[in-house]
Amino acid sequence: MVLAMRVLICPDKFAGTLTAVEAAQAVAEGWRTVAAADELICRPIADGGPGFVEVLHSSLGGELLPVPTTDPLGRPAAGAVLLVGEPGDVTAYVESAQACGLHLVDPAERDPKLTSSYGLGALVQAALAHGARRVVVGLGGSATNDGGAGLLAALGAVGLDAAGQPLAPGGAALTTCASLAVTGGDEEAAVLLPPGVELIAATDVDNPLTGLHGASAVYGPQKGATPQDVTLLDAALANWAAVLERELPGCPAKLAELPGGGAAGGLGAALLALGGTVASGIDLVRELTGLDQVLEETDLVITGEGSFDHQSLRGKAISGLAGAARDLGIPCVVLAGRVTTGRREQGVAGVTEAYALVDHFGSVDLALAEPARGLRELSARLAAQWSR
């Protein structure tokens, strides 16, 4: 008797084309056309960036609360907060990309000197208003480089210039920040949050706020920063961190150097300044969705993302998953829009095989236009190769 295989399908998003949930559905549909008897377990993943809330909602359930907010340029945007738990023990999951995401700003509009994280404040405030005792903020995919100044202003800690005037939105204005006015909450408290609220920053990076490996130098160019902008923004963030250390009660020392502070244009540093902690986004998702328990009873793992490149192997969702599969001796196959990693580094990371939609179609345009079809077809090929 031939035993059915147990296949774990857990892709990340295909940025700009498919959500992680949609990608998982396409892979499952393709596999079933060839091996319908196999057991397929779909567990879409995220590392804190776009899709974080959707992925957790698909696994945890809970209440998805619509929240009006604003985008990086202050325009209306739609957000949502996921509330999980019973009254008195509610955890809220918030996705910074819903308010700060690069996808919300057209390429011609991208300027991290001007974009603001203010809209994230509406999401955090909504979580607190609904009794959250724990707020987990997914960080990633941001268009901002303001060190979380917008978020803090929304929560009641406003940066002021030497004349005592509130700062303009954006990272560039932080060069003139001279002080901090706490207009909400308890000025004597360590954080601008209700007592006992736990704050967690979920991210896939450990970059500090400033310096050669900081938010401005590493991620600023992706957001529209010129080399001159990077220099300006790095100095602005250094000044901002100094003001927070001096004037925000409970802010940790050497804020600009702390791992994870550079996540999402410095939002990590703002959350640390509020007394928060940093956690690996993919490790958090793995724990919350019970992925590790499922993994132990799996015959094959299929994961994927839009671009499987060198960054994928350095702390992102796929590297965490492939490494876990490797440690258990389980083959792991990656399906991606494009693949630019080498077989040797894939193997070291725990990836058995990797296939690209661009290669499958022979066309970048088709890969972008019909990713779901491509995933179904590649998955059917995998089923013919791997299924018993």
C-alpha cells in the first residue's frame, strides 16, 4: 500500500502580486491535480512585513477590527487590528505596513525625508482602546525613515524644534529636534502606554538605528533616498535618538546602537524607547501558528516568496523555515517569482530545490501577470516528482 504524503505549504507573500494566503492556495490547488490523496497543510507565513496580520488571522482566528488610518504622506488609508484572546487577556497584532508601507506610495512620491509613521499610531491606539494587554507590531516594508517620530507624536510624545514648535513630518525634520513634549499619558511613567501593557516589535532584521548598517544607509535607498539624503537622515536619526534618551522616561541607553532599532525606518527604535522588546517575526509566527509541531510530522515543505535572493537567507521568513526543516532532515522546496541565490548557499540554508516563475514562463511579464497559475503548474510538477 502506498502511503499518502504529508506536505506542509507555507509561503510568504509574493510582493505586489499575491498574499501569502493566496500563494498557499495556488500551491495546494496545483498539487491536488496530481496527488489528490496527499495530506496538504497550508500555513502561510510572514516575518512582520506586509501580510503579517492576514497570515495570523488565517491561523489564529480572532476579531479583525477595521481601523481608518493614514498613509506615509498623510492620506486616508485602511488598516485593521487583529484581536485575539479573552477579555482581560487580549493580544493585538498590528501591521506597520498598513500605514507606513512602501506599496502605499507611488515611486515618484517616495521621499523618506518627508514620509511619516504617524498613521501607525491610529492602529496602536485602536488596539489599546479595545483592551489589549499585549501589542505585537509587525515591522517591515516601510516607506518611512523617521525613527518612529510620527508614531510617538500620535501617541502623545511630540518632537519640538529649538523654538518649541512641533516638527514637520518626515525624517529630515529630526535634524532640528531639540526637545520632546509629552502631551498624553503620564510624564512620570516609563512609557506612553497604559500600565502593564507589553509592547513587542516583530521584525526580520537586527540593524541598529544609525551607522553603516543602520536604517538610512541600508534601507533608505530602497525608499527613494539619494546618497546625500542618506547622510542627512542618518545624522537626523542620531539626533532624534539622543533627544529620546534624554527626555523620554524609561528610554534605554545607547538607543541608536540597539539591534532591531533600524527596522522599518527606525520604528524599532521608537518601540524600544517606549519600553518594548524586539522579537524575530518568523519565530513568532512559527510559534503562534504551531508550525514547528506540524513540521515534525511533515514529509515535504514547500515555501516561497516573490524574490528568493541573498536577503532571503539572512533572517527572513524562508531562512527560518528552511533551517528548521534542515535540522529535522525534511526536504524543503522554494517556489519564487525569481531565484538569484546559488545552489550551494541554498543547500547550506536548508533549501533542497528552488524554482522560479520567471524560468517557468520564460518571461518576467508573465510571471508578474499570472503568478497563481505559475504556482499551480510548478506545484503540479513537484507533486509528480515528490509524491509517493
